Amino acid sequence: MKPTRITNEVKMHRQLASMTQEDLAQRLGVTRQTVIAIENGKYSPTLETAFMMASILGVGVEDLFQYPSEEEVGKND
């Protein structure tokens, strides 16, 4: 599994919602390991899962996931 350039704030928002990784995984219909991989930036969820996650946590998708700008991408290559 290739790490992604997408960064996320899933862990912070999950903790603010007083949810465990298992709670979020069950509500999303995925495994706890999937939530761990997403939080650690090792896996990007499908668009549908990202929207579901945002809805469950009560935030916008852009509050959970960020993609670096073109300038930031160029600096890291």
C-alpha cells in the first residue's frame, strides 16, 4: 500500500466526537484497521467513505482531508 499525499485530521475530529476507532469503523462499515490506516495517512478512503466519515463526525470533507497545493507538491518531489 503506497502512502498518499492527502493529509487528514480524522483522528482529531474522531476524538472531539468522543468516538473510538472501533466506533467509527462500525458506523462506516469498515474494519478498525482501515480507520487506523486512514488516520496514519497510509490509505485514502473512497469518496463515498470520506463523505460518510465527514457526516458521522459532523464536519465537512475539507475539514477532514487536505491535498497539498501545486506549490507544496513541487517542493516535496
